[in-house]
Amino acid sequence: MRGGQNEYAPGIVEVVYQTPILFAHRGEAAGLVQRVQGDMRSEMDFSSDRIQIVSVPEGTEDAAIRQFEASGIVKSASRSALRHLESTTAATLNDPYFNGFTPANVPPLYTAASTPGQWDMHVICAANAWGYGNANSTGSTFAGALGGNVKLAIIDTGADLTHPDLANRTVFAESIIGGVPTIGIPAMHDNDGHGTDVAGIAAATGNNNFGFAGVAYAAPLMIFKVFPDPPSGGCAHGSTNPLCSANGSDVALAINAAVAQGARVISLSLGASTADPLEEAAVAQAIATGVVVVAASGNESGATLDFPARDPNVIAVGASSIDDSVPGAIGESVASYSNYDSTNSLLWGLVAPGGDPGTNDNDDLHWIENIYTSTPADGMNYCGLDKANQSGDCRVLIAGTSQATPHVSGAVALLLSVNGLLTPTTVKTTLCTTARNINNSKQGCGRLDVYRAMARAVNDLNP
């Protein structure tokens, strides 16, 4: 919700039929679409229901819904809710590496206010989690500890696969805009940057002597583009330009496609306060089939979660941040913008690094640093020589629950890679019971600790 009003995709109506009734009245259903001057874009099955996505002339959506619901064969009809990216404004500074740069390349953060580095990965103890790929204390080696056998789906603005940290990692790519699917890498190229950044946090290739390391840095990626290309100049945070939003129905189609293509984890760094019935049905069906769905809690400083993070059994993710305001002391908190659920304060989800910058903030510890697209709509150059004097490392400083979410999505991929029998429920329980208490009432069950979660998943009693 922006400005206190529900937001819906222009010209899109979701029409729900009971499957036997639709099959028995196909002609009448087609006539309904013609009567509202519509075009049936897509159709999906959900248990005993079949849902059609219908495009109608803008401004006639409510009238079309009334005609559908008056027909006698339609179970329900509704508009498709818009979805927004859950990030704050991006800034460009020096490129960080997982190992950091002198003089800040020392534990525990490998980052300082003016020296780049991936403090976020060190805070969640990612390196220790990766250690399960080596011989552990019991002499066992978990070959999947880097996520290499778990398909991770990123549903976002696409991704720039020309970036060396994403090259040769994608096993499926699809664009779904306005109900129209287009399979293939060219269709889902990212001209915004958000999706590339999210993919990098979740799974940028590690141990390749270049750029960044993502949480599940060997996981096979599935990239879905559900946001249209942004307008010239890019999308400012909170923009109402239609080119800066995605349709909930497109998100639903992408979720279905990800499940059909074998995804085990779906990462959704998007949301809004308006529910979307089709999206909710797709999320529920994905979880019912054993797929873990992870979604951003939202950036409105609210006491309720955005959808789809609010949907049942989704792992909702808020943002944690570093407080270095006192010289010589480093603390953790929940980001000021991060949504939470005041009615379910301990169990709504968890938080993960998302940053919390102020205005014109040049403190590296207040941002999340990771990769970005080489073709941003805002026309800026994010691809100059990085701190290590390497080229091609397009990168950005950015913050939001969008950035927190892929930390958890990547962690889920790691957990499933060492214990494929985990269910969505046990994954959430594992993450929550191993999360760190950072003593904040908005932290949910705590701040992600991927090392302790991995120890629980492999039954290591002495992490």
C-alpha cells in the first residue's frame, strides 16, 4: 500500500472457476470474456479451482468483475494486486570482496566504515557453514554444502548474466510480463539492477578470485523476470510509474513455472500490503509440494507484513543492520524501515542483513554491497574498476528487506543441499531455533545464523 490506498494492476482481472464447471461451460466462459471486451491471457490449476487471467480495457476492471460474478458459473473474480521491489535507494562506492581490503580485512566483519567488505556474510557466519563441504568434526564431508544440488529461483527484475559472478549458473530463465511468458536468457536480462543484486547476495559464485561470494555460491539458479524494463532514469524508491511495478498474477505464473521446473527454494524480494488471490494460491500450492518460499517483510516501518510475506507458511524476512555510532563498539539492530508482525512477535519470521543507511550516507557498514547490472536504466556507470583493480565487476551499495531476503533464501538452499528431507515447516523451525538474539522486539525469532542452522541440519552437536 502506498499513500493509504490499495494498488492494482491496470487492466488485469483474475477469474476463479470450479474446474468441473469451467469444463462444462467453456463456451459461456469464452462469451463472458468477449462481453467485457477482454482477452484471456493465461489459465492455471489450483486444487479444485481453475483461474483465468483476463486482460480488460483499463478503467473497466470493476465493471468486468461484476459481470463475471453475476454469470452464475464464476466462483469469484478480483483485480490483480501490484508488487513493488523492497529496496531503498542504491548508492555506488568501491567494490568489496569477501576477504575485505586493508586495513579492515580482519575479523569479525572484514569491513569498516570507509573500507568495503561483505560484513553481511561474516555476521551470518557463512564461511563456517561452507566448511561442511570439508571434513567436519565427525570425519564426514557434505558435498552439497555449497548449495550445488538445490535449484534456487529468483523472481524479480531478471538478472545480468554477463556478470562474471553469475556466468554459467542459470539452469532456467523466463520473462513473464502481462501474463505473457517468454522462455530464454535474452528475455530476462535485467535493466534495473535489483534482480541482479538479489541473485548475487543469494548465490554469486564464490572461490573464483573475483568480486563477491553469495550465500549458496554453487547453487543452480532459475531466473524469472516479472517486472517490466524500468523507464529512462530508473525507478526511484516508492515510484508509482507502472513500469516500476509487477502484477501479482505474473508473480503467480512465475511461482508455478519455478515449481514445474524443479525449484526447491523461491526467493521473493517484492511485495505490497494488498493481497492477491492468485499469488496466494500459487504460494500455497508451491509450499504444499515441498518448495520453501521466502519473501521480504516490507520497508514501511509497519507492524504488519507485506504480501506475500504475510501468506501462511512463507518464511518472512526483515532487515537487520549494523550500529557503529559509538567509536570502538559495534552493535546489531533491526533496520528502521523493516516491517514486522506485532501480533505474532516471535514467530512471524526472522531478520537478516539488510543495512540501514541515512541520507547521503557513505558508511560502508550501513549498506549491503553486492553485484549489479551493466545496463541500468538510470544511465549511471556501476562497472568501473573495483577495489581490486578488476574490470567487469558491476557493483552497488543498496539496502532493504529485498537484500535481507536472499541471505535467507541462500541459507535455505544450503540446508536443503545437506538434508534434502527437510520440509518447509522444518526449514523455518531450523532457521528460527538457531537464529541469534539481537535483543530487538522487531527481530521475530532472531537474526539468521546460517552456520548454526547448518549444524542442526547435519546433526553436528558441537558447532
